[in-house]
Amino acid sequence: MGTLSDWWSSWRGKYEALVEEYGWVAIATYFTIFFGTWFGFWVAIRTGYEPGGTAASAGTIGGAYLATKVTQPLRIGITIVLLPGVVRIKRAIQARTATGSQPDQGR
């Protein structure tokens, strides 16, 4: 029977393998999700959502950050799921740019 620690280690290992394989694209995808989540919580708190516990006494930015940290396992999972698609799109754009940006020589 697996524990939460085993589950977390498994997901973290998958994320680290993706970072090693995909490099900055993995990091950029993760931080895009991170800052989007942080901003979303900030907007929610500013518009009336009242978090409980420690986040309630941390102020708007601090509360949003704490709420974002709570979602870290979910954000890592979302990164793992989205990353292959993001890399495919990046490679398609690079291929299209590489073939379309060659200037005509000698004309």
C-alpha cells in the first residue's frame, strides 16, 4: 500500500525526468502554470474570496502564494500532462520558422 510520500516521490521523479529531457521548456511551462495560479488566487482574494487558516492572515499576495503552494502537486501533474504537447507545438513552430525564414540568395 503506497503512502502519500511514495506518490509524491513518483510524481516529482517524473517531473525531474521531464526537466532533464526537455530543459527550459519544462521549466517555462511549470512557471507559467505557477504564476497563472498565483495570479488567479490573487484575483480571487481581491474580489472577495476569503481563504481560511494561515493564508487568511498573510495578506493578499501572501495568501495567494500560500494557496498556490498548496496546489503544487496538482501543478506538477498538469505540467507533466501538458509538456509533451507544448514541446510538439514548439518544435512545429521552430520547423515552420526554419523553413520559412531562409532568405533567397542571389535574386
